[in-house]
Amino acid sequence: MSEHLKLYGYWRSSAAYRVRIALNLKGLHYEQVPVHLIRDGGEQHAPDYASTHPQKLVPVLQHGERKVRQSLAIMEYLEELWPDPPLLPLAARDRARIRALALLIACDIHPLNNLRVLQYLEREWNAPQPERDEWVRHWIAEGFRAFEAMLVEDLSRGAFCEGDSPGIADCCLVPQVYNARRFGVDLEPFPTIRRIEAECLALPAFDAARPERQPDAPG
């Protein structure tokens, strides 16, 4: 359990951002290994990185000799090995709800506006920057409408997505709101999302995970 933790990521990757938050919430020390997703065509495409992640994506958590891939799988792995403080509620129905919120972001919103999709739209379809940006705004807003509604309908919502302690859904939400702001999404229709984001960013674990605070961030 005490083996060295190493996180392969990129300062602006929202998937890596999620894992940084989870590691910080667990109070775990980890070494960051930057993988620049843009420089020289993307360091994730280098042949030696394929052995680290065959999909050529970040993040990857290396724990001793074991490599764990996919941000949600990494967070569940951390939860099982280091259960305190918990990132998931106790009741099965509450766990299902929180996993649904996390999956809404990780599987429905994020894949449509990540770097490789935007690069494909530019490379294969010659989509100009304004159209690519509008694509991103559309899918984030579409997902946030559902996320906001799911938050509002649930009585177990507290200061955070579930009760008064941050968990996996909050780890996913904050990086996606960061992306939304970056692309100019109008967040006015999502007051619950904005409130929870503010609660999260007031905590040291979230604050330390901000993209601009990472060692590979520009400047």
C-alpha cells in the first residue's frame, strides 16, 4: 500500500484534474509526470508512452509496478485502497446516483470536447476555430442542463453533490466547469453547479489541483 504513486498527466487535462483532486482529498503524496499533449505533435503519441497507456491518453496512475488507467477507474481504485475520507456515500442508491453524475461528465460531456476530438474536427473536416468552440459550448451546456436537474431533484444534495463532503461527482464537476469557463459557456442557468463549484474551490484539495498551479503549467 505504501508504494510510490506517480501520476502521468497534463496541466489542462480535465481527466487528470479529476484525479489530482481525488489524490489531494485522500491526502496522498504523488509524483507528477507531465505529458505535454500539444508539444511536438503531442508527447502522448511517442512510442515509449504506448507502454504506459495503449490509448495514448492521460491520466495514468502508477502504483508500484501497477498502472491504472481511466480517471474514474483510478478514483475507484483510490477509494478501495484508501477508504478514508470516502469519495462515495455508504448507501447503494446514493452510490448509484453519484456514479451517474460522474459518468454524465466523464462519458457524455467530456469525450465530445476533448483535445483529440477537436483536432479531428480541424484536421479531417476543416472546421474553423469558431465552429469548434461552438461545438464545445453546445455539448457542455447540454450536459449541464441535465446535471443541474439531477442535482436539484435529489434531497440528499448538501453543500456538495452528495451531502456535506466532496466526492467523486465533485471531482468530475469542477474540472468540467473550468472547461466551460475556458470556452465561454454561459453558466447563469446553472446556479446549483456554480454554488457547488465555489464550495469545492474553497477547499485546499481542490485549490491545489487547479490547472494553473501545476508544475507543467505555462509561466
